[in-house]
Amino acid sequence: IYVTGSTNLIVDSSTFTNNKAAQTAGSGYHGGAIYNGSSGILNISSGTSFLENSATTSGGAIYNAGTTNVGSSVNFSNNNSGFNGKIFLEIKIEEFFSYTFI
């Protein structure tokens, strides 16, 4: 998912598995499952899982340059990237409650 502009995206009880942001000519390579641009607002509700996602550069599960709110019981398992791990946070995360990183 690519969030750009002043978009407000709500992710509720979803599963993201085996997504890849790979470097190719003319495309980005950040955020294996979700890329949240500088003006975007990403709200991730409880019961959401990010499993085995990857990115060539930053944010195996999520690349965040905007605002991200993460609810309770969000699972991050086996996500990876070339440089900046499971979640890349450029600006801020508003809330982190109960979450699992594996």
C-alpha cells in the first residue's frame, strides 16, 4: 500500500504477508507492506499482522514519513530490510500500545 498526499488510511484486523518493496528502475524501495508519505496519516488497528515482508532499503513492514498510529495487539514477525529493520520512522509515531516484534 502506498499512501501519498493528505490521505488518511485505516488498516483494521488485516494481515500483510510476503510483500516486497524491491529496487527497480523508476520505483521506490521502501516499505515492504506499507509506504506512508510525508503528509499521510496511517492508523493501524488491533488484530493486524505484518509477516515476512521485506524492503530493499528501509522499513521491511512499514516505511513512515508521515504520522502513524498503532493500536493494541499488532504483530510484526520476520520483517526485514537492507538498512533500517522492521519499521522505518522518519518523522513520528503517535501511539504504540501492546505489540509484538519477532
